[in-house]
Amino acid sequence: MQAHSDHSHTNPVVVFGVLTVLTIIEIVITLFHIPKNILVPILLGISLTKAGLVAAYYMHLRYEKPIYTIIFLTPALFAVFLILTLAA
């Protein structure tokens, strides 16, 4: 008899498909002649979304205790804050 878990797991192929579509969107966006001050934030947003998906599903943070997600996100948010501070 198998033990049932409290959560359902997402198919990794679906996550891979979403990551692939987001990568294609990134590539297509760069083919248009969009000013860099608009293009860079769009690409950063898509990249952060992809990084979040990888961390949540392939690093299994989605199924862990919330403290592990906080431990993972704190340095990432600090890095974003530092980059934005230095860019100003």
C-alpha cells in the first residue's frame, strides 16, 4: 500500500514546456528593435520568472516548508536590490 502525500506533483514536462515557451518569447522579443530601457526590464522579468519556476519545481521548493523558500529568496532579493541601487 502506498502512502498518499498532501500535495500533488506537477509533471516536469509541463514545466519544461513553459520554460521553453518563455525562452522562445525572450528570443523573439530581442528580434524587435525595442529601446534597451524597455527591453532589459522585460527580459529580466521573464528571466526571474524562469528562475522561479526552476527553483519551485526542479529544486522542489514548492513542496518544502516555507522557511526554505524564504532562505532561498532572501539573498536573491538582496542581489536585485543591490543591482538596482548600483545602477541608479
